[in-house]
Amino acid sequence: MLMPSSSPAPKLLLLKKLSSLLLLRFLSSSPQNPKTLQKTLDQISHSFAQGSPPDRIPLSDLLRPDHAGSVLHRLRSRPDSAIRFFQWSEEFLGFSHTLPSFCAVAHVLLSRRMFDPARWVLDRMIRRFSASDAFIGFSRGFQVYGSNPSTVYSLLVDCYCRAGMVDGSVEVFRRMCEMGVSVSSYARSALLNSLIDMGRIDSILQIFDELSESASKPNLSVYNVVISALFNKGEALKGLDFHQALVRRGVKLRIADCNKILNSLCWNQMGIAKDFFSVMEEMGPSPNVITYSTLIDAYCKEGRLDEAMGFYKIMMEKSIAPDVIIYSILINGFCKVGRMEKADDLLSMALNSGIRLDVVIFSSLIDGCVRIGDVQKAFGLYRRMLEGGISPNVITYSILINGFCQKGKIGEACGLFCKIMKHGFEPTIFTYSSLIDSLCDSGKLKDAFYLYEYMITNGHIPDVVVDTMLIEGLSKGGRMVDALRFFFQSVRRGIEPNIVLYNVLIDGCCSAKRLDNALKIYKQMGLDNLFPDAITFSVLIKGLAKQGRLEEALILFFQLLKKGFSPDVVSYCTLIDGFCKLNNLQKTLRILKMMPGSGIIPDVGIYNVLINGLFKEGRLGEVPELFNQLIEQGLEPDVVTYNTMIGGYCCVKNLSKAILLYEDMMGKGLQPNTITFTILIDSFCKEGRMEDAVSVFTTMLRDGPVPNVVTYSCLIDGYFKSLHCQNAIQLHEEMLGSHISPNIVSYSVLIDGLCKEGRIEEASLAFHCAIDRGLLPDFVAYGILIHAYYKVERFAEALMLYDRMVADGVVADSFVSNTISECLRRCNSLDNVF
């Protein structure tokens, strides 16, 4: 097949020279008779039929462009030869082809369905001849060439459209309809799309009428093509006008077609979908249950549940009974957002309507209950399913298992898992992952790994999410060596680590104080073509800061900024807290000033850290300024803020300022906690103001909060120091009677007070009570009693107690060491005397 070419090949150039030579011979020769002309045409036809142009032909002065049709007719069974001749006669004989020649070669090509060269011919023809002439020209050749009218004219319609000559396309289309020639779907689509692009709705309506008349019924496929195209091009008003125009013409549109269009609009053009629905309501076809379910589903997916319910109410008003699908959609929508009360109402409506509930509705309700944490109600719905003869499926069981796992009820979750296996269901990855995650959270790593291996044995391939759960479980359990080993095993199995997995590993290493490993993993991320995110940097910054490596943390912080990430409030707070602990308030305040640049407003927690830092550095004069700045930022001081300031002023023995802050706190309706009262009680005791301390303690007992062991210890210590030994012992008994377990510090206070009162035996008894309670005495408790034995010259008991201290692995401080040295010296002196 010869395709059109814009530049002649070398062979054609040679033919052109030869043809010019023959033409010159023709011009210089004498006129020939008609028989010679026919012979010439036969020779030309024969040459092209053999595959090449003629080289020696006695030409006649009668050879004209209109003779080309005769040659083409002779070559009608050889379309490749025909198109070669058509080009050759034009390029080398200088013919300007007539309309019959164009039609003839197009007939020849299309009779053999050679569409590409036929398009080339028609594209040239339509620029020289009118659509009307072209239509008539083609009509004369169908019987001669045996081509199909529908094929020829449809291609002509398409060519006019591609050339932008839409009026010509419309002309051919109308003549086809008049003659009863069917229009191919591709030509019809090309014409309609061209008219749609030009906004010629009137022409489209005329085409619709003509197609409908020729087919004796409305051509509703045109409706679908046109209205869908108009909506997709953003011509919503024209689409709605087209729909209304057809209805006014008495066309009975099918609701099924309208529902399909409505469904496509609901994907991304909800506003148009609603307008289209309104037009359907007003003019027809009347919406049915599928129409409403389509809209309700779309609005539910967008979370616009109240609007979805609006369509439900319209249905009810029009006496269109919602089916089980609509109830499923609505119940599922309300369950997903936790509006269980509305979901329950819909369930009751469905039951009252006689709807037979299915597993889908119950699964949605169970999922909704799980989402709001009401697993007990979810399980109640599960039992209701069983009572109603509705069999749960694997999705139902998986949702319930996930709910029990979230509540830490592993036993119940495992029981449901067994039911899945018993019923022959295949657990999903989601089912396994819920159980594995819960087992890891509860520290049952052995069971988690057993389930993991069971999952693999049953043909499930674990994904990176499941492996991350196990690695996180190992990390939280402090088993970083095992976590790293499992990580490398997962990679060898083909798991592709993601940023979440790397962040879990880095966080685990930081928590285990294996910072060097954390930094190595951070570098490994780059080798795996993964880029750290804000969480990665935040975890590393926190880990480095906790280990006192603040300069390295600061470098990472600036790398985070350089990469375009916005540090979170945790990163800022970590650095601020770290530098405050190093008493480097200057850097702390610089970091504070950087926060607004990252779009982060310092929260009350950061101000609390800064206030604490100012107290530690003794910069009390700046505290009120920072406190006022906190309020100016629109933040509310919390109980930690007040505790920090009250404690700070108490440490510098400015108890009056601390009391004013306490009163200010109460005036703002902020309830003091146990720490607040304990700070004040301790300060009053140290100042010897026992009545005030007891008054605060009485307030606690009356109004709350409940005193803890530290509160009691401070007050007991105060009683001892103010020589109210009996009150101290009585308070200790009250603490035990309130079921507040003493710790080694409270026992140390009691032992010290008794020793100072000279009640060594009672002090020793208290010491052994602490041991009986499982409390391991520290060097302070040992030191108090050893020194008490030394003071009353019970050196042997002091030395025996010291031996026990060493045996318990408690390291003595200088005070105890000096006391024991003096005991030994005194013992030696007594030995020398006797």
C-alpha cells in the first residue's frame, strides 16, 4: 500500500524525468485517434497493475485529468495500484484531479477497508469541493465499485469534523439520514463532540430528531453521549437544558440511563449531580430507589450525612420505600463518624419497615461501636446477629477482634480468632495484624511471634506493617539486639523498609541509650533511598538531648530546618529543656525566638520549662515577665506552671510570694494537686510553721486531693524537727491506716526522727519493717542507723549493720565511711584498755 508522501523518493524523481520526456514526445507528435487513447489508458493501467509506472507509452493529445477515472476503474481490484496512479498522475503528469477521480479512488480504497490512505484522499477532496457535491459524487459510484455507503459517508463525516468543517459534516449527516444510510458510531460521536465543543445545542437537537426519525424511535445513545460530554466539559447548564429540551419534545428518557449519568457525576461533581436530580424530579424521568441510593451513597462518602438524610426523607415523602442497600449505606456512614445514636435510629426504622437485616448492616454497626470504644455493645450486636440467624463473616469477626485488642482483651480476641478457624474462614492480614499488635503491646512477644509464624505457614505473606509491629514490640521491651536481627531477617525475606519502620528502630535505639546504633540506622536510610522525615529528626534530637549531647542535637535541628521541615513542638521543647538543665538559658531563649518562624506558638509546657530554668539560674526577676508573656500569648497557666513557681519561690524561702500564687491559682478556679499542697507543707515545716502546715494538710484531707507518701513524709519530718515526736509517729500510723504504702524515704524520715529522740530500738524496728516490706534500704537509711549506734557507743551493732550494707551491695558515702572508721578506732582503743 502506497502512503502519501510530502517529498518524492529518489525513484519517483527518476520517474518524473522519464515522464517529462514522454510528455515532450507527446507534445511534438501528431494527433492520435480514440483507439490510440484507449490503448494508452490500457497500457498505463497495465503498468500500474504490474507494480510500476509505464516507461514507454505513445501518448495522445486527448489525455486529460478526466481520463484518470478510466484508469482508476480499470484498477478497481488493485487499490494499492490505484492510489499509486492517483499520486503519479498528479505529481508527474500535472493532473488537477476532478471530483469523480477523488470519489473513484476513495471508493476503491474503502471497498477494501483501507482507511488511512482513504482519509488522506478525503482530507484533500473536502478542501476543494462542497459537501453537497461530494455527497452526490460518491452516490454515483457505489454500484460500480461495490463500496458500502455507510462506510464511505461516515468516513466523510469524520474527515469534515477533523478538518473543523462542521457544517460540511452536518450536511453529509443530514443527507445520510434522508437516504436512510446508517451513520457509524465513531462518525456520530465525532460530529456530536464537534458540535458540543462549539456549543451548538440546536444542531445537536436536530441531529437527535433525524436519528430518531430514521430509526423510528428515539436514539437514546445520543442522549448519553451528549449530556455526559457537556457535564464533563463543565457545561452543566447546557447539559441540563439539553435534558429539558428532550423531555419537552416528548422523548421518554430511561431512568436507567439517567442513573448512570448521575453515578458518574457523583464521583467529582456533586453540585451538578444535585442539579441534575432536581431536573429529573421536575421534568422526569421520575427518580427511583437506585437514584436515591446513588446520591445517598455519594453524600455519605463525602461525610455529608445530614444531606444524605435529606434525600432519605424525600424518598419517604414520595412513598418510595428505601431498600436494605440504602439502610446499609446510611448506617455505615453514621457508624464511621461515631454517630451511633442516629445509626441505631436507622436500624429501628429498617426493622419497622420490615427490612430483613443482613451481615453488612450488622458489621457496620459493630464497626461503629468499636470506633467509639464501646466493645461491649459491639459484642451485644454480634450476639443479636447469631440470635437472628445471620452468620457473621470474616469481616465481622475481624472488626470484633480489633475492638477487643484495642481494649487489651486478648483472651476474647483469641476466642473469636478460633471461631474464624472453626467456621473455615480465612483470616485476613488485618485480623492477624490486630492480634499481633495487641500481643506486642501487652508484652506477649512469644505469642505474637508464634502467631506470625502461623500466619506465614498458612500462606499469608506479612507486610511491612506487621513486621514493624513486631520490631516495635521488641524495641519497647528493651530487646534491641533481637529487634535489629529481626529487621535484617525481614529485609532478606523481601520486605522493603519504609520511613515508619526506620523511625521505630531509631526510637528504640534512643530509648535503649544506644545512640550510636540509632545514628547508624539513620545513615542506612540514605543507602536505601529513603529520606528522613520530621519524626526521624525529632526522635534523634530527643535521644541526643536526653544523653546530654545537645550540640549534636542542635546540629540535627538545623539540618531539619535546612531540609524544609517544620520542627514540631516536641523538638523545640526537648532542646529548651536540655539547655535549661545545663543552665544555658541564653541558648534556650534563642531557640524560643525561632519558634514563630516555624509557625509554632510556644505552648504552656515550654513556658513551664523556661520558668523552671530561670529559678535554677537564680534569675527570679525575669520570672514575672515570662509569666506575663505566657498570658499575653493567650495561653492559660496550668497547675504545672503554678507548681513550678510556688516551688521556686519556696526554694528561695520567699514563702509569702508562694502563698500569693497559691491564692491566685485558687481564684482562677484551678484546682491544686497533691504536688502543690506537698510543696507548701514541706516549706511550712522547714520554716517551723507547723500550724500552717497542718492547716494545709487538713484542707487536703477535707477537699482533696489525697495526700501521698511524700506529703506524709514531709509532715512527719516537720513534726520530728519541731520535737513533736508522738505526733510524727501517730501520723505515720495514720498513713498506714489510709493504705498508703511507705517507701524507703518515708522510713528514713521515721528512723532519723526516732534516732534523734534517742529511741534507737524503735528506729531499728522501723528499719527492719522496711526490709520486711521488700524495701531495700539505701545508703541514707543505713547511714542514719549506723551513726545512731555510733553515738550511743554501740559500735559492734554499727559494724554489723555496715557488713550487711556491704553485703546488700549498697555503696557507702563519705559520712558512713568516716563513721565506721571512727567505730573501728574506738573499738581498738577499748581493746587496748582491757
